Amino acid sequence: MPTLRKVSSAEAATWQRQTRPTVISPPARPPASVPPPRAADDFHARGVARALGKGRDLDDVLLWMESGALEAYNRGKSTRPRWQIPRAALLRFLANEDYWMAWSVERITDADLRAEAARIRDGKPGWVTVEQAAALFEIRPTLIMAWIRQHGLPARRYRSLWYVRANAHEVWQRPAVSVRPRSASEQRPSTAPDLDLGGAAPFIALRASEREQLIAWSRQRVSAEEQAQRLGYPIHVLEPVWLELQRQGLIPRRKATRGPDWSPKHRAMLRKLVKQGLSYDEIAEAMGRTPAAIRIACKRYNLRLLRAPGVYTAREVAALMGLPCSKVVARWIAEGMLAGRNGGRTDRPLWRVQRDDLMAFMAEPLYWMAWRVDRVVDPYLRTYAEQLRDGQPEWHTPGHVARHYGAGRNTPQQWIERGFIPSQRWGNHWIHQSVLDHWAPPGQPGVYGVPLDGAIVQAAIEASRQHAQRILEQFRAGATCEVDAAGGTDQAPA
């Protein structure tokens, strides 16, 4: 039997340090890469530039090395580097398809490298500029950029320029928007005179009587077309005269003249496309016009693209639901709770939400803790929300559960962490009403410490979901008459 002896405090501290569990240390950093032995066919930075036909320009080579695409080793100092690029590393760079727009086979001066590069790129698609891609798709270059940002057109940015895959028109499916060029009957012939002036419009010397008439007509707000018709001059000939009179302060400055109005057929088509929630670029493509023309027409005919009937922005949804900020709606869309469509760009989204998608979101019982009925502003949606939750179990916070059972403030949080009761997370933890109806907590009559069966909560949620689906179908079919009594409309709020 071992003998027992008294241990000093110093020995005890040493014993504790020696028996302390081992801490896993972070992995050691790998040693710096050692340059391989110099070979006869290795390159330096200028040698790579000359071999690829860059001459003395090292900007591209340094960019390749900084991005890690071209493997290089510094045999000099950090202040005065001496780069060593093995031939195998240069061949690996030439095989990287992401940088094929930066060099061409025809400009390579090294015969062996040219043969190897031609073998690598033989039969493989390269990259084309945006203008060349627009020619392949037979559209405008601005629409190519919209496809890159919004529809995932395979492209890559190199030195502030965009390049598109050369076979994108074969492997990539363009957006499902019909391209209908204007027919010969729809094209409006130009009324401008076909004159070859050889440059700027000539400045003519008007008679004093004609000058006085122009001043009088301009002060009477007579249109420019009518003034030119009365005097018998083309408009482009009188424009310098009007500018001179404006600089002298003899006539008021005119606003830009508007173009001819659209035909009723085109206006009806524009309203139909706006009602579908399409973007400016998509409407321009469908009507065979430019996006600027679509913006001007929407402003002229008082068509708000983002406030079409049945289509809401994130800010309008927040206003309808009584939310303090539209970022909550953006979070719903990001987490897949609410179906939304991005009508803007990836870095600056412009969300559009259909009314049917908003009503389907409200009909899901798992999301009822994210919004409140008493804050809904729209009469139609408020009536719909009240019928959804009429007699259905609700979601409660841990504080409400603690007050219900007479427990401590942090006790429900411990029940959730230990798995005794299920919860739904939306900022805070939320507990379903079925938990309060079918569970006996510790210290209450019942079984101590047994978790609640999750099937009970799932069955209660499924019953609420079926009830909500019935209400949703009734509202979509127009079976309720309470909307008319409340004064609800199907228009977005102004």
C-alpha cells in the first residue's frame, strides 16, 4: 500500500499543470515554396511577355502572377524581385480557359509554345467581346450586359472589360421573352427632309420681318413645327436662329420637344407587359425598342413599372404588412419564405412580389410569428389574415411560456436546448400552442423530463395549414364578399 504524504502547494501546482489535458495546437503553416532548380527552358517575366507577343509590357504578366494563375518564384529580394517561371507553369497557364482572352496564338513568338497553344485551343470555344456577342445574338450590346447581370450569361471580366463565351449562343438558353421586330406597316416613316448639309446646319440671315414674327410666335408658345411651316424653312435650319434669340433674351427657352405619340395598339401592348411585371430591358426586347424609349413612354403615359396591379416592391409589401423596414421583406425572400423576382441587378436587387405569392406566404403557419394581423394595413389582406388565424393555435415566445408555467425567465430556453420541446426560430425562439396543451413541464403533474413528441406539433401545424389553404382558395375564387364591404381593391398603394 503506497504511503501518503503531505504535498506542498508548489508541487500541487506542478502536478496540475502536468496533468492538464492537451490542447490541440493549430496546424503549422507550410514552409515557403522553394524555387526549383533553374532549367534551360525557364522564363523570366520579360521573357514571358516577349514570348506571348506582349513586347515590353509587363502589366498582364504581373496581373497573372498576382492572381495566382501563373506560378512564379522570386529568386531575388522583395524590393527587387527576379522572377523565375518554369516552362511547365507557363503551359499550365496557357491551358487555363479563364485567361484565353488575354493572349492569342497568332502573336506568340516562341515556335514550341505556339504549337502547344494551338493544340490546347484546337476545337475549344474562346471568348468574344460584348459587341461580338451582340452580333452573334443579333441584339444590342446593352442587352448583353443585362443578360450577364440578371440571367447568368457565361461571361468573365478581365481588366475592366467583359468577355462572353464564343459558343454562348449555342449552349446557353436566352430568356423566355419573345423578340418581335416591328413590321413594315408598323414602322413610322421619317418626316425629316433628306438633305446633305455637309456638317452643321447653316445659319441663315432672316429678314427683319421674319425675325419679328419668330419672336412673336415664340412668346405666344407656337410650336416649332408650325413656325417652320409658316416661314417655309426646315426646322434644322431655324434651330440656330432660335438659339441665338434665346441667348439674347428675346424669346423664352423651350423645353425639349417630345416625339410622336405611340399608336393605341403599342400602348395596349406596353400596358400588358408592364402588368406582367417585366423589366425595362425585357419590355424593350419584346417590343423591338430601346430601354430609354420604354422609360420615356412609361413616364409619358403614367405607367409605373414597379407599381403595376398585383405586383409589389419590397417597400410596398412592408407598407401593406405594417413592417418598419423593407429589409424584413428582403430577408423573407432571401430565406425562401416569400417568392420574389429580382427585376434589378445582383448587387442592387429590385424585388417584385406577386399578390398570389404574398397570400401564399401568409397562409403558411410556420411563418405566422414573422408578421402580426393587427399591423396589416390593406383591408383586403387584413380580412384575409383574420380568417386565416380565426380559431387557430398561435406561436408564443419563451417569456410567454415561462409565465404560463410559472417558471423562471431562462427556463424555457433550457427546455429548448435540451430538446424537451420543439421550437421555430425567427429572431427569437417561438413555441407552438400545441406544446402548452399537451406537455407537462418539470415540477408539474405528469412525466418528468420526457420530451414532447414532435408529431403532436406537426399534426397541429398541418391542421392549421389545411385550414389556411381552404381560406386561400376561397379568396382566390372570390367567394367572400367582405372585401367589398371593407373597400379593398386590387391596386397597389400609391
